[in-house]
Amino acid sequence: MPRLQADADPNLWVPVTESLGLRGRRHRKAAIRMLLSQANTAMGATDRPGSGVAAWAMSQAAPLLLRRAAGRVLVWVWKADAELVVVMAQIQEATSQLRTARAMMPMEYDDTESFRSAYLGVGEKLEMALPSDVRTPPFATYTWDTGTHFVTVTAVCSDRERFGTVIGSVDDLARTVRVVDDLAVGESPTVLRIEPGS
């Protein structure tokens, strides 16, 4: 089963995926609280008094759920302010249903630009610094089609004014994402492994 790896700068990012127990708890809770707040805003709801408790509970469960994903999902938060940016990378099998769903996305999602990665080649980047709906937070998505799988990196920011200050670092993180698998040498003699060029 293919999985993801990345080299996030530890001075800028805190990994949620590998943080269990007390380690990273504050950053997990803040990131989940931000996402819950953005979801509430998008649906026209206001934060409820219990939302802090919900964020705490989800922050405790998130690492275990991500670990069960076996490397198919990686998550980071901005170290200086965990409620500012959350980045999630995921790999999904490129089923016909998923390809159809991607083809039926709204027209504004067609406004992509080429985005090159040394590991995944040329993909697409969609940057929405000022979504038309003011309830939608600024975000960026990066997508690569490997033929058998889609690799997607999604970054959500809670502050429209500060989005431009962090998007360069999100680009750098997205470029480090790569696909690995657990094939042992000699397990499949028909597979020739070539390291990506620099």
C-alpha cells in the first residue's frame, strides 16, 4: 500500500500525524478548533460553548485515527500559530468515481497553475486567497495524478490578510511530499527503481 512522506521544516511546522498523548496536544487542539470554527462559519452557525470541549476530544482522537490511516494522511499546523494554518496531505486511489467527482467540481476550481515537485513531477495548484464567499477561508490545494493514485495537499488559513505571508512556506512543504511503498528489494523483479533526478 503506497503511503506518504514529507520533510516539513520543524522550525515552521508541527506534525499532528505522529503526535500522541501530551506531545503536540496544544497545536492539535488549536488546529481542530480553527477548522471547527471555519466549518461553523461556512454553515452560518456560531461557535457554541461546547465547541472547546469538542476540539479537545477530537485532538485526542486525531493522532490515533491518522495512525490507522497508515501514512495515507499527513497533517501539520503552523508552529507559530496553530490556529492560522492547517495543512493535510493525502493519497487516494484514482477510482473512476473519484475522477468523475473531480471533473464535476465548480468552474472556479479550474483556475489552476502548474506546480512542480522533484518527487511527484508536475501537478496542479489552486490558490484561493480571496474566495467569493466571505464565509470560505482562504485555501490552496496541490494535486498530482500518478495514474493509479491522486496525491493532494490542502492548506486552510483562518486569516485572509495573513494568507499571503504563509503560502510560500506551504509551497515548500508541498514540494517535499512523496509517495513510498513497502516493497522489499527483490519482492517484485518486474519493478525497476530509479531515484528521482535532482
